[in-house]
Amino acid sequence: MSVPRYWRETKYRYRLIGQMCAQCGNAGFPRSGVCSACGSVDLEEVKLAETGHVVTWTVVRNPPAGYMEYAPYLVALVELDDGVRVLSQLVDIEPIKVKTGMRVEAAFRRVKVDGGSGIIEYGYKFRPLIE
């Protein structure tokens, strides 16, 4: 990834920002050019909830190129408190302790180091919510 592109996308890497359709009210993530519910292009950026619950999850043992050093790791489908679903890595928990329905919160973490340029990429992951 080029340095200019990395910095241009910073806002979306560091925050859970989705879109809200002005026509039907559907909220979505990730951002796209069209509403997945009604096809409208009248969309506005919205800050999404940072807490939610695990809908389903899996352990990735055979990761894609560039992520081998992180395996095994957990990936979950998280339904945020505003109803938007996000696919993300789960951290700070052992696989045996993950439960469907468990409460989680967004956490700012290192995603990977770009081997060619050495840029450390950060982003959101989810961790258990201590209530």
C-alpha cells in the first residue's frame, strides 16, 4: 500500500464509520456507493456504535498471505448495538472462552506491518466487554 493512500484512508481505518441511506434509513458497513437495501446513492457517513455482541465466530488457522505470523486468530461477525454487522478479528480472549452473544467493544490495535515499506497498519478489532 502506498503511503499517500494509507494516510488518505486513515479516518476509515481508525473509526467505525459506515453509511446511512437518506431514502430508506438503512445503515451499512463498509461504506459503498449504493444502499444495499434500496439502491439509492443518497448516503451520508455515520459513526457506528463501538459495542455489540458476537453473532458467530471462527478460528483462522490457515491465513492469507501476509498474516501467517498471526495465526491462529479469531474472526467474528459482530452485530453492533445500532444493528450494523461487522466482520472483525477478536482479541484478548482464548477461543475456548468465546460464546455466541457475548458482549464486545471496539479496540484500536495493530493490524500488520507492511513488509515493503515498514508502515505499521492500525485499525479496529473487538475485545470482550467488561461490564
